[in-house]
Amino acid sequence: MEHTNFTAVSKFIMAGFDDIPIPPGFLFVLFLGIYLVTLGGNLLILVITRTDQNLHTPMCFFLGNLSFLDICYISTTVPKMCEVLLSEKTISKTGCALQLYFIIFFETTECYLLAMMAYDRYIAISNPLRYTTIMSPQLCLQMTIFSWIVGVIHAFIHTRLTFQVPFCGPNRVNHFFCDIPPLLQLSCSDTTLNELVLYGVGGVFVGLGPFLFILVSYGFILSTILRMSSAKGRQKAFSTCASHIIVLTIFYGVGSFNYVRPRASYSLNRDKLVSAFYNIVIPMINPIIYSLRNGEIRGALRDALRRQVQTAKF
């Protein structure tokens, strides 16, 4: 039986960063600046991978999708957060549900997309002569669509379960966006099922599943690299994977700390800072750590800049 009929709360009050002794104006400028840098960096990667014919490769296809995801992801949190910092601290129940849905949707899709990228690196290193044949445009598209479908289903499950529990007051969400743990703390009913689904479906099938797939892929990659006779070849192979490994470490490290742990260890004030890094900073540094360290993309950016300078001269 659904509990929606017993829900008394129709809107939530976002606490934001009220408990942090930093002027809201400063935080507004800081987060708006990060948001604009994130949009600029990821849009640049997205455009350059679509317009430069030399970048129409499987890896750049995934990079373009990753940049698009990061743009969507940060756009679900920062605009509302800036609004909360300025004046409007309320959000409707429907608005909160939509925000939660899209946050989970983009997070989940990125988890699986990063796993697809690990498989791409495995094929590139272990079977370079057949790389373009195996990683065909059709396969890349199918892998990406699969990632998005998993995101849609996973987001629906958690959003549905979260908003069918009764919220009878208080309605103050001690966070800067609608997230599952702070929302469950406002429920006036037993949320054991929600927690089981969060740690079961979310932790195992969305967190652990792709992570194990990534570990297996990199196990085969490491085995292939160690069999290489050339030291230069091994160094080049490691360099190819280095940026992806850094992104994976940050994404899964911060993500597991933020979500995959018992409710008893959850500290709202401490974890708001972790969430800020996870939801705001990671989308900004992804194009820097990963895409902009790619030699082909760097070369394409230099060529594009050179053409712009030449055009401006004339």
C-alpha cells in the first residue's frame, strides 16, 4: 500500500550551506564560476569531438558522451543551489523528485559509461589491429544506449521508493540538493526497504557491477602490458589508461564514501562537502584530467585555435 495519501509535506526547504560560516555571496560566485568553467570545458570537448573528422573514433565518441553527461549532471544541482544561496530556499515536492531522478539518472549512466570506456581501452591495447573493427560505430552506440537505459530504470526505482514514504514534517532538507539520505531522515515511517534497495540495487548492481567489470578489463589490460617486450610500448599503453584510471579512482572513491555505507555513519554536515566535490568539482575536472590529456584532442584544439587566430587576422 502506498503512503502518498498520508504525506503532509508539499514542499521542502533547502538548508544549503547555512551551517558553514562562509558568506553566501562568496559561495554563489564560487559555484557559479565552477559551473561556467564546467560548461565551457565540456562543451569544448563535445564540439571538438563532433566537428573534427580526426576525432571520430570510439574513444572520442565516449568522451563526447561523458562531457554531455557532465553538463547535464552539474546543471541539475548548481542552478538551484545558486538560487538557494541568493534567496529562494524552497523547492516543491515535484521539483525535488525531478531533481533526485535526474541526479541518479546521470550518476548511474556515467558509472556504466566509464565501464564501457574501460572495455574500449582493453580492446585498444590487447587487439590494436582489429580495434576499429571490433569497436564499430554500431557497438559504441549500443553500449551507450545500454548505459542510458540502465540509468533511466535505476533512477525510476529510487525516486519512486523515496517519494512514496510519508513526509509529515519537518520539511527542512539539510543539504543543497534533493538526495536520498537527507530525504529519508525526514520520513515519519520505516525506511528499511529504501535502505536495502539503496545498498542492494544501487551498491551492487550500479556501483559494484560496473566496478568489477572495470577491474576485469584492467586485469586483462595489465596482463597484456606485462607481456609486451618493448619498454616504450608498455609506457605508451600505461599512458593511454592513466587518465581513465584517475577519473575512475575519484568517481568511485568519492561516490562510495557518499552513498555505499550504513545510515548510522551518515553525517549531513560533513557529507555536504563531499557531495559538493562529487556533484560540482568532478564534472569540472573530468575534461581536464581525461579529455585534455588526450594527445589527439590537444592537437585538434591547437588546430582549431590556430584557425581562429588566422581568421581573426583577416
